[in-house]
Amino acid sequence: MFLEIENQLLPVPLLNPYWAKRLAGGFKVAAVRRHLEFEQIQACQGLDPDFDLEKLWHFTDQKELVGKRDGK
């Protein structure tokens, strides 16, 4: 996924090979999600120090995206 932050496109992986292997090895999905969120926020904060979890969820939380599309 690419996010535009401070007029720059930043690649933010939704899943990377390391965490994919951990999932395949039985690591809990919720734990992997939290680790990925931490890594994604760190990458975004490199361009915008005020970037936080709520801003990340705006782009990645599927439930929120469905709500914005009137449940469709």
C-alpha cells in the first residue's frame, strides 16, 4: 500500500515475508497485526512525526472502510 504523507509516497507493506512466515508457523493473527501496525507507524512517523495508530487505521481498518461505503 502507498500512503501520501507530506507530499511524498511512502510504501507501507500490509504483510511482509517475516510476518507471513510467523503466521504460517502458528503465531496469533492479532499479535502479527499489532507488530505490523507498530512497524507501519514507525515508517510513517519518519515523514510525519504526528502520525499515530488512528491515522493508520483510517487507511487499513476494513470495518471502517465498509462503514464509509454505507455497508456495501
